[in-house]
Amino acid sequence: MKAESAAKPATGQEGAGAAADEGRGEQRAEDGKKADTDAAKTHVIRTATLSVEVKSVTKALAEARSVAVDAGGVIEDETTERVDDSYTTSHVVLRVPEAEYDSVLTELAGTGKLLSRTANAKDVTEQVVDVNSRIATQRASVNRVRKLLDQAQDITDVVALESQLNTRQAELESLLAKQASLADRTTMATVTLDLSERAKEEKADEDDGPGFLDALGGGWDAFVSVLRWIVVVLAAILPFVVALAVLFVLWRVFGVRLTALRARRTPVVEPAAAPAPSPSPDEDKGEGKQD
């Protein structure tokens, strides 16, 4: 009876070990199949930047949201601002499925006047395969350490194995995060959309050349500008004119009074009477003859 009871635990332990080995084998086989599938598939990160001039940023932004959502994408980032109260700009980052990438670009470019377009495609197939392979290797390493930890009996061995297990588990989690990031960037393309409006002055311009009303309006604007400059010049010289006028009035009032006072204080000198001219000899002779 004792022999039978001793044999049963051994048989159970061997069955558990065999089951664990079988599970690890299935995991390796599954990882191998996944690695082969990833190697056969091309993984590409697609990004694009569009700059579009539109009549209304609000309407174009609503249309861009609708295009992204209908394609199965999301709005990742959005910034809208009004510049100088004259026009509005918007910066939007969209994430769309790779299969809808080209159609989304076409629809977004058709919302207005396309100013610029930049598209990039980066092949990361080797990087994806390498990460997947390292994950498979790291998982196997973690499983080996766990198996040794289950069999360890010495406390020193347990502590050392637990340290190794934590280190390898952290590396595995880092690789898994990298794998998830690559999967996200290869399955969802990133589209950056910059929307801008034309300024008010540009919106008011007509496609045809200037007509009579345009010429009349331009002449009126020129007249108003000249009149404004004249008013500005007059306003600039007005203080000087007022000051000169005040000085002139003061000079007229006080200058005349000072002149009058000086005239009163100065004595009037009458000119001396001129002596009577003496008769000439010829005149004396004439008078004698007449007598």
C-alpha cells in the first residue's frame, strides 16, 4: 500500500510535467506559425500631411471628421484658432485604417484648394519579424526560469531565480509594448490635415478685372486717404498757427500802446525859422532905378 501511495504522486508529477511540456510546445508552434505569417506579410507605416485652403474652416473640419469616422478612423488631435479676426486655421491629426488610406486622402484633398501634399511609407517588416522572434525567445526563457523556480528548494536558488524571472519578464513586457506599437502604426495610417481660410480682402476680390464700381470705389478710397492726410497735417500744424496768432495779437495790442507811450514822452522840437535871404546887388540897382 505504501509503495502504491508513493508511486501515485510521482505519476501525477510526471503527468503535470508532460502537460506543461506539451503546452510549451504548442505555444512554440503557435509562435512559429505567427512568425511565418508575419514574415510573409509586408508591414508599412504610412503617414501623410495635407494643407488645404477652404472657404469655411468650420464646414471643412466637420467634413474631415465625417470622412475619418466613415472610414473607421478616429480624430487623434485637433487645434483650431482665429488669426487677427480675419481668418481661421485648424490643425487636425486623423488615424484611419491602412486599407482606406488612399480614399481618405482623395476626399480630404477635395474639400478645398490643395496647397501641398506629402506622403511617406516606411517598410518595417524586418523590425516586426525581429520583435516577434524575440518575444517568442523571451517567452521560452521566462517559462524555463519558472520551471526551475518550481523545482528549486534552496532559498538562495529561489531568490536568484526570482530575480532572473523579474528581469526577463520586464524585457518580455517591453517587447510586447513595442509589438503593440508597431501593430498600431502599421494597421492605422496617420493623416495630418492643415485647414486655412482666405483673408477677407481675398474673399471680396472677384475673378474678373476691375469694373466701373471698382474704379469708383478706388477713387473714393484715394480721395478719403488724401483728405485724411490733409486733416492730419492741419492737426499737426494747428498748435503752431494758434501760438503765432496769439503772439501776433499780443504784439498788435501791446506794441501799439508802447509806441504811443514813447511818442508822448518824447518832446516835439520845432524847426528854427530860416533867415530871410539878403537882396543881391543887381536887385538893389534895379530898385534904385525904379525909384
